[in-house]
Amino acid sequence: MIGLNAGTRQEPKEHVGGGAEGHCHARVVTPGRSAFRAGAWCIPTRAPRASIRYLIPMDDAPPPGPGLRRSHLRPGHPDFLDLPWALQLEEWDGRCPRLEDLPAGLSRHAVRFVNYGGALYALKELGPGEAAKEYALLRAMAERRVPAVSAVGHIDVRSVDEQGGARDTSVLVTRYLDHSLPYHSLFLRSDLHRYRAHLVDALASLLVQLHLSGVYWGDCSLFNTLFVRDAGALQAFLVDAETAVLYDAIEDVTREQDLFVLEENLAGALADLQALTQRPAPSAEALCHDVRRRYGELWALASRPEMFRRDERYRIDERVRQLNRAGFSVGELSIEPVDGGELLRLRVLVTDRNFHRDLLHTLTGLEVLEAQARQMVNEIHQVRAALSRQRARSVSLSAAAHAWLMERFEPAVARLAKRCSGEAPAELYCRLLEHKWLMSEAARRDVGHQAALADLLTRMAA
Ligand SMILES: Nc1ncnc2c1ncn2[C@@H]1O[C@H](COP(=O)(O)OP(=O)(O)O)[C@@H](O)[C@H]1O
Ligand SMILES: [Mg+2]
């Protein structure tokens, strides 16, 4: 396998063969180096960023037979050369040992999942040139830090169709979103009514985050959303970016259009769910109403300007804290005097909804979802207060976070994961926090971390 890591100074490695087909003569080149040769189908039109490696065929002419024709991949991932590219994705069963059977939502295009040493990737087969476009959109969304699947690259392919003719396609490669579920798998076993409030929150929050970042989705639906359990609630991720448009700032009419599309699509998805589960699904009308209301609340919270008097400047801090509590990170504040200078108007630029996630990551290096992080940061604050009392001096948040990580999080997750390996470690830990809270409420006192852990482990074993 060819390593595609950024910054390596090795000579380009030659690679022959695209797995079973054995026709793909390719090598890795660093743009700008001598091996990078002109050719109708192998040069990028402008110099790409240094971190990107292009995999180009060695000959100037495209390879004669079917197979991989060009790949464009971010570093740190496999080269995917061993996949049976001469076949259409739908034909891979029994021909590709890396295939994984995982739940997927309904889609127009063929989607397959492959496993490279435990790292899972999703491959989506699109028309020529389309994967590059969706890749670019997903990369731009990642820069704007919206919750979406992570793009790895795109691959141009010539495969053989049913009649034996050549068929040009492009394949979008994304990292499989760990612990994610398409909506129908999530609600197949559990009662949608129980999750209804979480579903509403997750969808509204995703749309607000996209719109705050200037992204118009254009195809917001349950089919194009993946859900991940986030501290007992749900976080929604965009999975299909095909129709998205990116703006510097989104206009109200464009936001409205996205909400309209969602409403149109929700009805179809709920009917589909009802047919699948044979259980009554919630009313689409009521669900749309609730998503719109929740969206409106969150949008207003994140974007409304605030007016205050000159002697009320504490309200700037208050507004930032209020946004942070709701998970919004604040990038910039702008204050302008109005009404002859008597009043000040505060506008806040919200950058994303990752406030606690970023804070926890800075403090501990852990990568978790926002609601999980909020619960953990709250616990770190409690640990800090307890340590400060014990030591009779103020303990820094970083020191408390370190103690929390070593004495609580890591040992607890190691024990819980032995009983329940399928769940994300952060979600397991949040289950423990929830369990402790329930036990403490029943006992009307703080039962403590160890007692809650012991009890939860006993229950999991039962
Ligand atoms: N990176 C990914 N992680 C997990 N599931 C994915 C990923 N990419 C695609 N899927 C699954 O494949 C389904 C179809 O993908 P989508 O991009 O919506 O295809 P289409 O453009 O054909 O509608 C999604 O609903 C999801 O279940
Ligand atoms: Mg889709």
C-alpha cells in the first residue's frame, strides 16, 4: 500500500495494479516535483495545497482498460488501490473482502462501506465530476465547522456496465461516521415518540449551525441526516451535500427555503418509517411545527442584536455566557452606539456550536460531541471545587481536568467498555453521569462516583 502522508520526503513510490484488475499503473507525486507531468487527465489546474497527494497514472494516456483512473485523497488514509474498481459498486459483493454490511439510509446512488484495519469508509458512486464537487463542498463545510461527514477524497473510475460497455463514474470517499445511525435504524427498535423531542432538537440545531455558517443545504431530510447519540440526546450530521450552496452570509429567504424543503421531506420520511415499523409515526405536521419553533428559538438566540444602556456593560459578558451555555462559540462582538449614543447595540458573531467540545478538547485532548462535553465540563467544575476545598487553595481548571481524566474518566471507561464495547466511550461515561444523578436523586444525597460506577456495572452484567 502506498503511504499518502503529508510532508514525507520519500521518492514517489511506484505502484502497479489496482487489485484484481491489475491494470492501474500509478505513482504518488508531490505537486510541483519533477515527476509531476503534464497530461490531459492527470494534472490539477492549479497547485493544490501541500498536504494533498495526487495519485496519477505513470503514462500520459489513460490506462486502456477499466479501473481507477485518478484519485485525489487527503493524507493519512489508505490509497484504496486494492478495491475492484473495474466493477460498479453494486457488483462488489463476493469480489471485495473489505466490504462491510452496515445500515444505510435510502439513497439515489450506490453506497458501499469498506474496512481498512478497523477504519471504516463510505464510498458513493456518482456521475463523472460530481464526486469532486461534493468533496469540495464537504471540505468547505469542515472549514466552517458544521457537523457533516468528513470527506477523504474522490476517485475517477471507469467500470464495465452490464452490457460490457465502459462506464465513467466518480466516487466520493468519506470517513464512516462512527456510531452513527440512519434515522430508520434508530427508530426501528425504539419508539419514535420517545425520541421525538431529541429528533426535533437535533434537526433544528443542525439547520441553525449550517445557516450560521452560510450554508444552504437544499435537501434537508431525514434520509440525508445521520444521528449519533449525544449524552442521551441526539446530534444530527449532514451526510449528503450534493445540493448545498455556500454563502458568506445567508439571507432570510434562503433560510426559509431550507425550512420549506425540510417540511416537504419530513412527511415522506415519516410515511416510510410507518411502513417499515408498522407502528404509527408522529404527525408530520406537528413535527414540522416543532422543528420550526425550535429552529426559530435557536436562531434568535444566536443572531439577535441586543440593546443596552452604557451603564449596563456587564450585559455583554452575560450575553456571551448565555450563548456559551447553549454551546455556541463567539467569534467577534461588535458594539455600536445608537440613539445619539445613549444606547449601545451589541451584535455577536457566533462561529459554531462546539463551545464545550472545544473547551474539553483543550483541557483533556478528548474528542467528543457537544452535549457529552457539556456534561463532562460540568463535572470537571465540580472536581475543581472539591479539590480547591481539600487543598484549601484555588485549583486551576486544567489541573482539575487532568485529575478528572486520570482518576475518573479513563478508569471508568476502561471498566464500562468491557461490558459494553459497541458504544462510544464518551457516551458510556455520560450514561454513568446520568446513573449517578438518578441514584443521588433517589437517595437524596450525592452517592459519589465509585458507588454509581459499581452499581451501573452490576446492572450491565445482569
Ligand atoms: N460517511 C458516512 N457515514 C455513515 N453513513 C454514510 C456515510 N455516507 C453515506 N452514508 C449512508 O449512505 C446513505 C446514502 O448517502 P447519501 O449521501 O444520502 O446518498 P444519495 O446522494 O444517493 O442520496 C446515507 O443515508 C447514510 O446512511
Ligand atoms: Mg441522500
